[in-house]
Amino acid sequence: MNYCSTRGKEINVTSAEAIKNGLAPDGGLYVPTQFPAVSVDEMKKMLSMNYIDRAVFILSRFLTDFTADELQECAKNAYTGKFDSATPAPTVKLTDNEYVCELWHGPTCAFKDMALQILPHLLKASIKKTGEDKTVVILVATSGDTGKAALEGFKDVNGTKIIVFYPNDGVSDIQKLQMVTQEGGNVAVFAINGNFDNAQTGVKDIFSDPAFGKEMSDRGYVFSSANSINFGRLVPQVVYYFSSYLDLAASGAINIGDKVNFAVPTGNFGNILAAYYAMRMGLPVNRLICASNRNSVLTDFINTGVYDRNRDFYCTISPSMDILISSNLERLLFELSGRDDKLVLNLMGALKKDGRYTVPNEVKNAMSSLFWGGFIDDEATKAVINENFRNSNYIPDTHTSVALGVYEKYLKETGDKTKTIVMSTASPFKFAKDVLDALGTKTDFADYRLLSALEDEYKIKMPAPLKDLNKKEVRFKEVFEKDEMRKAVSSALK
Ligand SMILES: *Cc1c(COP(=O)(O)O)cnc(C)c1O
């Protein structure tokens, strides 16, 4: 199977090249030239497999230039001993119709671990396949979660180094502690005096600076990215949609072939796009419920066919969904338009130029027959947390609660009783302050104390990686000016 660009179907690369390059040379995103099929019989076969074998099965359909042994090795390294649950993505029953698939049992307690634990291994194999002999340096600009997840994923992976930049005053105390105490021999973390946009721009400048690239290349390094537009981050996410469906079937809640809904707390559209890919491969799906917070650009898009980012930006209690440009939507537009690369090119041009675009009616209709969009605000999100604790003794994090709340709206509006799996994207401990607030506990003390408050008062277990975070050695203290990022990179590669 080969890969083309959403903006140019004539581009044609192997999966290893797509993963190594990250972004297609025309600025589009790599997509498979067709969707591999998984039959009902194959799903029945997957029932008895563990998560690693299910992952190898799905990955092998997309990454056809990888051998079965290579994929087995990648999946084993990613998902063995790194997750604090019996299986990496367990599915929990809330009611007869409503299930939660927990994607946050990995080392950083957020769903990004599901892909960022395996991406380094896929990238390493891709580098070897494409004949690259340099050390690959991953540059990351982060507003919090992605940086830590990438650090944990790339930590001590041979042949790679990772350098993370975060805005000195732009991340939470817990997020900062998670990063500056990072272990591993190939990692570097720098604060910059600037905001997230400055960090992001700085990284992009480094990528597109041929002189600096040459200098680093002479020293044996080549840059790459662990950004969510990399196909190597998308395909591992397809796995848990199959896996949670199979877990429901194994428990007797559904028969293989029965349709389910998925409700997904959405930001950059990567997670819910993986659900769409799973459906295109044959996973029986009724509706995909796209849940947003007050930054409801996607809700409006699904309802009207007009994407318009010219609007106020809100900082909410589900910050990982505070996004106005959902990059991975480009891949959906490509599919829903019947793979019309010229249309995608034009729409993305309009988005860049005017901040808005309108899709043709056929695309809008295809979208709204499968996707259902909704949003709730912070107050409603907190009410969902409280309600779930009281009714089901289950404490969801703020992001998951947005999806739970939007699903309630969906249920009210449609009366659709199809069994629904809500994707849970973070541990409640990661957003302890707002969760405690929602539960009615006073929170006027330091961040790391919040964690034990949640554990002690509500008798839920704190994830091991967040334990004693404040007692770990701080390894990274350097702060650079925003125009000194090359210097930081250079010093990290000494
Ligand atoms: C990244 C993230 C999301 C959004 O996922 P997308 O793939 O960007 O749509 C939702 N919740 C949490 C906790 C996240 O970290």
C-alpha cells in the first residue's frame, strides 16, 4: 500500500517514507491510496487476541513495507510494561448503552501515549528502511501534553534524540514538573521566554533553515517531527477503535456485526479521524459524535458546511481541545469529496487566506449523515463530572466529560439507543483542580497536593507516573530567549 498527499494524488511514497517525512512536500497530509478491509471473519479471529496482536494485525494492513516481525517488535516495545492497566485501552461499562474506553493508562496519563509510545519505534524502523544513517532529532514545541508524551515515547530509543521547547509561563505546574524531571539519556527540555506560538514558530524556522540543517547534518543529525499530522501517529489510533469494539463483543454486550456509536472529545480531529478510518475498513459504526468545548468551530462546520476560524478563542477547562484549526480535518475532506485533491488544495488555501471555507453540498451531506456535532461549556462540563460521580461512581476528566455531555445531548435529540463508546482521553488526576472543583471540594492549595486530595477523598488510585512528581530531581532548568532556539538545539547536540 502506498501513500499520496491530500493536495496531490500524484505523490506516491511508501509508508516508511510517509512516517519519516511527516508532512508531504506539497504541504498536504499523507493518506493511504485505499482503505484495507477487515472482514467479519477476521474480526472474529481478533476476538481472542491481546492488544499487541490486534495492533500488529491492523498496522500490517497499512504499513505493508514493514515485516510482521518488525511490527510485532514495535508493538511489543510500545505496549508492554508501560501501561498501568491489564490492557492498554480497557473499556468500562457505565450503563447498558454507554461505555467508556480509557485511553490514559500510559506513562503521561493522556491518550497521546497510545500513539506516541509506538511512533518512535515505527520511525526508527522507517529510518532504517529508507537508508537514513544519521541520528534523528525530534523537535517538539508543546503547550503541555504532547511534549511530555513525546519525551516518554522517545526516551532512550536508540538512534534518536528529542528536544522539547515549552513556553516558560504557558504550562501548568504539573505539566512543567512532568517535563523538567524527564528521565532518559537522549532527551533535552528547554523553557523559552515567549508563548506557545513563539515556540512553534521557532521550531518551524529551524525545520526550514537549510544552513542550520546542513550544519547539523555534517554533525550526523537529521530533524523530524512527532506532530499529530504524521501518519505514524494516526494508524496506532485506529487499533483501539477495533479493540474496544471487540472487547464489547467479547463481553457479550454486542454481536460482531452490530453497529455502535463512538463519542470523541475533539481538538485537532486526529482521534475521531481514526474512528472514521476504522469504519472505512469495515468496523460497524452507526454515528460518530464529535464533541467540542466552547471553541465549537467543528460543531458549526458539521451543522452548516462552513468552517470559520474567525471567532473568539476561549481558554476552557479542557485545554487540549482549545483549537480553532483542526489539521486532520483535511484528511476527512479528502475522503468525503471522493478524493478530490484539487478541492482540498483550494479549501486549505481559503482557510489560510481568509480563515474560512464552505464545502460543496455533497460533502456537507456525506458529513452530516455520519457525524453528529455538539458542544458544551465549562459549567455543563463540571455538571457532567458531578453527575457521573453521583450516578455511576465514575470520575471522568474534563475532556472526557465534554464527550459524555455531548452524547447526552445526542441521546435527547435523536433517541438513538445504539450502544455508544465514549473515548476517554485523560486521567482525572491530570486535571485535578477542575475535577475537584466540579465535585465540590475546595482546592486552594498547590497543584501536586491536589492529586492526593483527589486520591484520598474520592478513593481512586493516583496513576504511578504522577506520584511524587514534586520529589523527583529537576534535570532541566535552562531558559532561552525565543530567538535563541538554534543555540539551544546546538547545545543539546554537543
Ligand atoms: C489531544 C487531546 C484531545 C484532542 O484530540 P485530537 O486528536 O486533537 O482531536 C482531547 N483530549 C485530550 C486529553 C488530549 O490530550
